[in-house]
Amino acid sequence: PKPSEITPAVRMKSYACQRRTPLKHHNSFLTDALEILAQNAEFSENEGRSVAFRRSASVLKALPHVVRSMDNLKDLPCLGEHSLRVIKALTNVFGVGVRTADRWFREGLRSPLDLIPTGQKLNHAQQAVEYYNDLNTPVTKKEAMVISDIVDKAVKAVLPGAIITLSGGFRRGKEVGHDVDFLITHPEEGAEERLMPKIVNWLDDQGLLLYQKTTRNSYLESKDGPARPASNMDRFERCFSIFKLEQLDSDIHAKASSYNSGKTAGMEERHTGSIWRAVRVDLVVSPYSQFAFATLGWTGSKLFERELRRWAGQEKGMSLSSHALYDSKQQRYLRANSEEEIFAHLGLEYIPPSERNA
Ligand code: TTP
Ligand code: MN
Ligand code: MN
Ligand code: MN
């Protein structure tokens, strides 16, 4: 090939938390397929394979150019045999690849019942089935902003002085999400205890909740040891909820088909003309002393979080969770008041939220 056609080899660090991963990158057609396979592996409970696919997708997201041939992949980390085979197939027969990926996605579609935490009453589950279509319609940034205002009002009504942060994908600059995530704290340590039931009651009184399941904070009574929860789940007081979001006129006309009207959804009688949709919202309450860790932990992406913890453990002998950072050598917890301080403790260059889309 002519020199101009040769893509220069990219030196890439092997941990996602050492790399900058933008939201918009050059290889979506490959990373979409790899992530569908990752999801498939997850459904068949093959966690190892799922993570392997996610790692290779993440490497391609950080590449500054489109992958055009297998040569472009020389010396890149985390590309295993399975991933390479998929990439090879897709780069060779691009059109077929995309259609195949589409079909995999449809076949692997989750059951609406997955939305419901186990042990719920059946009528709750049945309701969730009705919201399934809404919940599969991406939440826009505009809708996230409306929900932000509602959550802000609710929290400040029950605890003046509280601080509310939009976290998750919207904090990373995503235009759409599958839900809206919020982190709540109060500068006075302890003032946040048992806050969630009050927030939930306020929202429920206003008729803003279709579903909610609150889990109590279990950090103090947990026996997990320093900064290391038994599972990846954290132990904050948390609410898995479905909001009933009134629609703006302009949005109804734009996307009429994806919304429920009061009558067809079979819900209790509402004002005539009231149109709403269901939106998944995660609320998390953190004590002030853990807020920086909670913010880092709830900003994502999930792979970025996983890689941060792997970096901490394998490269620094530290243990990171959404609650704390423990230094095993010094045998003590390292405090932090900001995400910047946590990156510094970990010996990492600070990566802003918009570049944590690993
Ligand atoms: P998600 O809301 O699942 O993902 P997202 O906001 O990145 O993307 P989407 O647009 O699809 O909603 O999770 C947000 C972050 O919260 C993610 O980094 C993982 C973290 N998280 C926890 O720390 N603990 C948990 O129990 C869950 C479910 C998520
Ligand atoms: Mn989210
Ligand atoms: Mn998600
Ligand atoms: Mn979430």
C-alpha cells in the first residue's frame, strides 16, 4: 500500500482507566457488535467471556481511527481470540455483520420481568410489564433535566441544604440513557440517614411514582472488610424507581407512538388529556464523607469502574469501592473530598466524566 494508506500503530495502555475514551469514537459498528456478544455471554452467565468482549470493545473505542484491517490491531492490548474472530468477520463482510448483530440483539432481548427486583408482589410485576415499552424508549437529556428539577424539589422539601448530583451516563455527556441516576448527600454527616423514605413519600404524595423499591444502607453492619463489598453492588441507601413523567406538548407530537395515555394504560383515572411516560430513575444517598467515592462510583461507565478497581488492586495494592479507598501497604483508609483526590491517590492522571465512556 501507499504510505498514506498505512495507519500508524497506536501505543495503547492496557487499563481503560489509563486511557481517554470519548463518547463518540470511530469504531461503533465493531464495538456495538462486541457489546451485544458481551450481553449475550452475560445472559448465559459466562462472566469471563462477557468482560473479555467488553474490554476489547473498549480498546476499539479509544482508537483514534477506524479499524480497516487486522493489521491495524497489531500490538493492541486485551484483544482475545474470540474478539479478533468477530472483528475479522465484521471488517470483511460489513453489511452482513450489522444485520447479524441486529438479530442477536432481538433474540437476546430481556424479559420485562428482569426490571423487577426479586421477591416483589405479582401486581407490581404486572404493572412493570405495562411500562416495558416506555422503559425501552431511551430517556432524553431534556427528560433527564425535567426529572432533575423534580428530584431537586423533593429532596430540598424534606432536607433543606441537601446536595443533589446527576450521575451515571448523563454526567458523562450522553444524549440519551436507559435511566436517570442521582446521588444525594448533606454536608452535615448523619443528616442523610434514613432520608430515602422521606423523599419517596414526598414523590408518592405528588403522584409522581409508578413503582419504587428502597433498600436500606447496610455499609456499617456489613462484614466485607476494607472497602471491598462481597459483590460489586454497593451498600448505600438506594431507591430503584419508575417515575411517572408528564409529557411536554412538543414531545408528545414528536414521539406520540411511544407514550401511554391514561386510558390505555389502565391506571387510575387522571385528568383528561394527561399524557405521561414511565422513566427509570435510580436514587442513591451517601454520607458526606463517602460522597467523592460515591460520585466516582456512580458516574461510570461500568467498564471504567471495573478497570479503576483492577488498577487499584493490581498496580497499587489498594482496594477501591463506592464507599472508600483502602491502602493495604499502609493499612489505612485514604480520605478524599473530590474525584481529583481519588485519582491522585491512585497515581492516575485525572480523567473528567466526559472521557470515562470506556
Ligand atoms: P447505569 O445507570 O446502569 O449505567 P449508565 O448510567 O452508565 O448508562 P445508562 O445510560 O444505560 O443508564 O449505572 C450508572 C453507574 O452506577 C455505573 O457506573 C455503575 C454504578 N452502579 C453502582 O455503583 N452500583 C449499582 O448497584 C449499580 C446498578 C450501578
Ligand atoms: Mn444510568
Ligand atoms: Mn445501563
Ligand atoms: Mn442506573
